[in-house]
Amino acid sequence: MNMSWKKLGLWIALMAIPVFVVPFEIIHAHWGGLDHSGCHHDRKAGEHQHHCHREPHTDDVPYRRKDYLPRWADADQDCQNTRQEVLIAESHVPVTLGPRGCRVIAGQWHDPYTGRTFTNPRRLDIDHVVPLKEAHESGAASWDQSRKRAFANDLANANSLIAVYRGANRSKGARDPASWLPRNQAYHCAYARAWKQVKNRWGLSMDSEEAEAIQEVLSNCQTASLIH
């Protein structure tokens, strides 16, 4: 009987001992702070080896289109919003405006993505050469609302916004040049240059596959120019 009570007392004592669970990531951690992608240089691993402990956090600031473009802006308050301004600027003939002078109802546009010509603006989208979601994932997530909306309505830079066939724009979606280029191959060089210029203008990053795709297109452009 005494032995049973002793066993019970020992069992109660063991249960009272706190158990500390050490996360796997901490067990395998070592000196050196992690960057926002969970990576750093390990000074003890020879030649300052760079490696990662976890996948980059891509969902810290979720993408919401309305943060960038709740609607097209009308910066100069002339009743013609950004879409109408682009249509007016890129038409090859003087546009026809609606009764109030605010909306474009006819013109002539050459779509560089397909090489086709259109006269009905309803068949056109205004494409962000660098899509809003792509910008968000390339550094724009940290911008304030004012800068996000300035990017979405950038009329000051001819490469930022272009009128294109809506089917081509929707086929592109938010893809970068590593996974999408215009069907019109004659426009690839101009497209790659425009993409690179917009990214540089706004201080946006490029991932390795994207940068390689841009470089490949531009290298082919240089080769073609040398041949001709």
C-alpha cells in the first residue's frame, strides 16, 4: 500500500514538471538575423553562404486591386478619366466624344499585342504594362495608398498604360514576361524595354526568371539589329 502511494506521488511530481517545446526552426537556427524572406548569410559556413530557413512571406500584405484602382482617376478634373485620356492620346485619328465630352466613343487604335486595328473603344482595355498584382509582389505592397494609385494611373510615362485588345489583355492577366509575351512577335523588343523601364521608374524588383526572360528578348533584339 505504501509502495502504491509512493508511485502515485512520483507520477504527480513528474506531471508537474513543465515541458518546453522548442520549435524546429529554432533548433536549427544559428547566429545572424533573417531578412524578410527568411534568408541570411551564415558566416560560419565558409564563404559567407547564403541560405533560407523558411519560404518568403508573400501574404503579409494581401493584394487587393481596389487599393490601387478603385476606379480610373480624373487627375485634372476635366471629366475625362485615365482610360479616356489614354484612348485620346493613342488614337491615330481625332477621337469622337460622347455628348458631354467625357467619354470616347470612336477613334482608331493599333493594338501592339495583336497587330490589329480597332475603331470601337469598347473592344479595348487599358493595360498596365506591369500588372498591378505583379507590381504588388515586386515591392509595391509596402507603398502607401497615394503611391499605389499614382502607379495605377501613371499618365506621365508613355510605357505605363497602353490601349490593347481586351482579349489579349485578359490572356496576359498578371503574368510577367517569363510566362507571357504578346502574340505579335514584332512587338517583343518594345514590350521588354517598356516592362524594364516601368520597373526601373517605380523601383520594382525582378525575380530571376523574369530578368532572364527580359534579357533573352533584348539579346535577340540586339542580334537582329546587328544582322540588319
